[in-house]
Amino acid sequence: MTAIKAVEVSHLTKKFGHQTVVNDISFDVQPGEVFGLLGPNGAGKTTTLRMMTTLLKADTGQVKIFGHDTIKEGRLARSMFGLTGQYASVDADISARENLMIFSRLNGLSRQAAKQRTAELLAEFSLEHAADDPLKNFSGGMRRRLDLAVSLITRPALIFLDEPTTGLDPRTRTQMWETIRQLVRQGSTVLLTTQYLDEADALADRLAVIDHGKLVKVGTPAELKQQVGGTKLVFTVSERAQVATAVRVLAPQVTTAVQQIGQQLQISLNQLSQLAPILAAINQAKIEISQLSVQEPSLDDVFMTLTVGKN
Amino acid sequence: MTIQTHNSNVLMNTSTMAYRNLLKTMHNPDQFMDVIVQPVMFMLMFGYLFGGAIAGGVQAYLPTIVPGILIQTMLSAASGSGSQIREDLDSGVFDRFKSLPMAHIAPLAGQLFGDVLRLIIATITSLTTGYFMGWRPEVGFGWIVVIGLLAILTGWALSWLFALVGLLAKHAETVQSFSLMTMLVLSFMSNAFVPLKSLTKPLQVIARFNPVTGVITAIRQILATGSWTQSALLVLVFDLSIVVVFAPLTVWAYDRN
Ligand SMILES: Nc1ncnc2c1ncn2[C@@H]1O[C@H](COP(=O)(O)OP(=O)(O)OP(=O)(O)O)[C@@H](O)[C@H]1O
Ligand SMILES: [Mg+2]
């Protein structure tokens, strides 16, 4: 494990007054992966990201970007990533083209290079038709695209995205996902935060679940789902009187206890091959059932199981 | 495919930031209100309303009012700097600036250099309006340029001070009301619009200590005598001292943010 990590976060902590908003968080991001920070509102995602991107000083802890300490080698570290914040971080008073030009120049591009890069990005993010309009006339999706475009001016190897799709309609959201996937194909490392489980599932190679400032779990989406139990068989016993019988006849077939909610029974399956004997046992005992389904665990289950949320 | 970047320097970053501020103003021309409309309006209003009562006529009042409104306009243009900085800090754009590998001080420096342009416009507007109202100073054009520069320097020195207020305050509204109050108190409790002798004793004391009085007196003296006076030198020293004292404080407050 000598390979350099894209991001190394160790023991990051931040307090606002008496409230510990980020509590001793550590994780690594490998080059080329999409890493998701998942957590409910107020979990501390943005605060963590702001510390990683040098916008906020950590109380304790350390962040390294491609091996460079963000405090000791701030400028070097900053030159290696692009950031799209949770709230629009483009200049609303000037046009898209002017934004791209100014941020290109501030990133150290020559006037000529800045012009060229601006044209490229306007085209890439389908903003050419509105390039010279004031941003006040932009839709949320266009603003978000411009925001991302500005973060990509220098083609940074690492991109931080804070809730990249919040407030976008489903179509724009899918487009944004495609854009992010495209970036990864081109070799970028992406660290994104999200409250959306489907987004984390669709994009992230690995996830860190954060709640109340604490890191609850890190793993691939599949690993996290495994954590909250595997596949479940769910069905409803039609006759109330038969519920107890059903539980009894199924007991020898299952490894964990049968869960009963009213007339509904839930059984954890270690292997799908358990399905046949279970159904056979039910059939033999002449138990009527309805609404049968086999459920794969979702990240929703992970989210609900692992996080408590603010309220 | 990598992007060729230079190790960008403070000067380049600052000029880019100043250019950004200029663009912002171009897109929102109402930001020119306080440097164009206000001096014209005040010059006309005060001149024609109070000229008769205070000096016995508009013509006679102009040598008093032109330097007065000029400095008042400088004050209000400078005070805009504070709320502008506060607004910037509160917007997401600032996060972006901070996350870029650029000179840390550039956004502040860009603002303060951009201010110079506003001050120049304000000065030209004030003096031109005076001219159209019949103001004809007897000194050569060179001295007019000198008092213009002195006014601009004063305004610029003050914008460091207002920038500091903007950086320390919590909300843009606080900055705005503070700036307005300061502007009103400083300009009205001075010799900008009325002769000092006409004020009541306690007010006279306040007005005499008000630096605005000193600046206006210096400008009037230059315009009356056509020579560089002791009080003009004092203003120059005063302006430079403000910059020397407040620039580091402002930068410190900026770093803290
Ligand atoms: N500057 C600040 N001063 C005081 N408290 C703050 C500050 N910034 C954030 N907080 C608090 O820290 C907690 C975590 O905020 P943070 O923005 O990191 O959460 P988040 O996970 O990004 O939430 P969301 O999903 O709503 O964006 C919240 O309770 C918030 O009120
Ligand atoms: Mg957030």
C-alpha cells in the first residue's frame, strides 16, 4: 500500500461553540474512485467538506490531498482539486462566459488559454446559447452546470461536489450523473456528498455514512447493504388464526427468528435456495398466503438503520 | 491533456478581481447611483435651495458647496466598499475564491483598487456639475487636478476603514446603516455646507475636530490661493496615516474570515 491516496482524512474534528459538528472523522479516498459522504441534514457533510477544501480550519486533525497537507502546503493542495459547493459559488451579477473567464484567469491561465477553455466548457455543458445572459435568468440546472464547469477549468484530478443534484429535476439529475461518470472515465477522483440514497447507490464506489458528526460506517454500497441484513422474504398470512402455525412450521427452515408484524411475516434469507423448502412447508401445512415478495436490502435500510438524524 | 497554468501572482490576481468588480458594476449600473446621481442631485438641491439663505446667492455659495459635496461624495463612495465586501463574503462566490490556488489577498485588493475608479467618476461628476452651475475657480486647471487627487486619496484611505467595518460586521445591513450614519454625521457636522461660525458653540467644537472639516478647508484654501498650503500637507499626512494604520488591520480582519 505505497500508492498515494487521493485524499487522506485523519481525526478531523470541528466544534461550533459547544456543539461538536464533526467528531473525529477519518477515511481515505483512492485515486479514480467515486467516494460518497452520505448523511441526513445537519450530519456534518458540508462542514467536513469545507475543512477538506481549506475553507474552514479544523480544530484538530489533518487532511492530505495526493499526499500534500492542506495546511502546510495549502496552495499546492488547492491547485489539485476543484470544488462545487452546496450553494451556488458563481457570480450571479455577471454572465456565464465572464464567470468562466475570470475564474480561468484566477486559476492562472493565460488570457488566450482562458478564452479557449471558456469556449470548451460552455460547449461541453450546453451553456453556449446563454453564455452572455446574466445569471439571474438561469434555471437551477444551468447554474449548477456552470458551477461544475467552473470547478473543472484546470481539469483537476480530484473534484469535490457538495450535493451536486439537490434541487434538480429528474432529467437534469440524470444528466448530472452522466457528467460525473464521464469525469471518472477521464480519470478524475470524485468525492461527493448526498442525502439521496439512489444517488449514492448509482454513483459511489464506496460510501461513508455520517450521522451527528460521527462516521458510522465505511464500505461499498453492497457491503453496507449486507450489514443491515441480506435478502428478505416477506408475505402475508391470509387467515389470522394460521399465523402462529406458520411461525411454528417455518422455525426449522430458517436460521434467524421469523419476524411477525400483524399478519405479515418477514424471513431473512442467507441463500435463495432456502426459498423452495420454505414455500413447500407452507404449502404442506395448507396455509393461505398473499402479497409475497423477495426484497433486496436498499440503501434506505442502511440509512434508516445507521442514522438517527437531527430530529 | 493538462491545462497550462502559471504560478499566478498577486498583481495578476488583483487586476482580475478589479476587472470582476468593474464587470459587476457594468451589469448593475445602479451601483453608479451614489457616484453619479447623488452628487448631481445634492449639488443642485443644496445650491439652489440653500445658496440664497447661506451665502446670499447660488454663485457666492458655489466655492463653499463644491468642495463640500465633493468630499461628502467621497465619503459615501468609500462607504460602499464595506457593504460590497460584506456581501461578497456572505455569498458562495467567496468560498470559490478561497479554494483557488490564487493570492489570498486578491479579492480584497481588487475591491480597493476597483474603488479608485468609482472615486474618480465621483470626483469628475461633482466638479463638472459645479462647473455647469457656474463654479469658476480662479486657479489654473492644474490645481483643480490637485484637489481632485487629494479628494480621491482621502476617499481611498476611508475605503480601507469602511472595508474593515465590513469585515468585522456580521450582516450587510449593519454595514449599510453604519456607513450611512457615519457619512451623514461626518459630512453635516462639518464646514461642508455652512460656515463654522454659524454653528452653535458645542457643534463648532465637534466640527473643528471633524477630519472632514480639515480636508474641505485644505481644498478651499488651494482653490482660493492657488498654492500648496500647510493644511493640504496635513491632509496628505492624515490620509497616508489612515492607510498605514488601517491597511494592516483590514488585511488582518480579512485573514480572520
Ligand atoms: N458556521 C457555523 N456556525 C455554527 N454552526 C454551524 C456552522 N456551520 C454549520 N453549523 C452546524 O453544524 C451542523 C452540521 O452542518 P453541515 O452543514 O455540515 O451539515 P450537512 O450534513 O451538510 O447538512 P445538509 O444536508 O443540510 O447540507 C448543523 O447543525 C449546523 O447547524
Ligand atoms: Mg450540507
